[in-house]
Amino acid sequence: MDKSQCLTAADLMEQIEGVNLHNKKGSKLKFRLYLTQTMSDTPIEALDLSVRSSNCLKRAGIEYIGDIAEAIASGVDLASIRNCGFKSRREIMEKLMIFQYYSLPENKKEPYLREVVQLNT
């Protein structure tokens, strides 16, 4: 992601429906992950995570976006990773959702955001 794409998930959803997820204290960001092979093989550095979030994923042996999806699908709780607190988990999930959004074809972006809004309201 380049700097022009660095909106937060909440910013993207506010543009569509006025949803403000950050007002929901402790809430989890819910979204479906449509993983392509290209996304799966993309290093986590592409998510432009903070050093703390990046280090906690690397500490857990997660180097690619596909590894994050695989870990979550197999029931690994990111909270069980040392130094992966609420803010880090939130950042990882938001950046993953945003990365997926920008990976979608233009005609699928708005329906995807509407789906995310629906899952989080």
C-alpha cells in the first residue's frame, strides 16, 4: 500500500455508510477475507504495519498475508502472541481489510465495503 491508500478501515466505511467503528470500544472488526494466491504470497510488510505489530507477527512465524489468514482460520488467537495487544490486533485486521479492498477490482470495492459495514453494525 502506498501512502495515498492509508485510510483506516473506519474511514473507508464512514465514506460509505457513516459507520464509526472506533466509537464501539472493544469491538472486533469483522470482514470476509477473499484470499487470492497473489495476496497469500505477499509479505506482511505490504500491510505497512507499525513496528510492534510487525514484530509480533514475525515472532509467531507469520511472514506472509496468507500465513495470517491460515492462522486465524485454524483458530490461532492473535492475542496469544506476545506483545500483540488489542491495538496491535486491531491494526493488523484493519490493514488486512484495507489491503484486500485495494486488491479488489473497481466494480467489487463498493459491494465489499457494504458487506463489511453490514457485518459490523
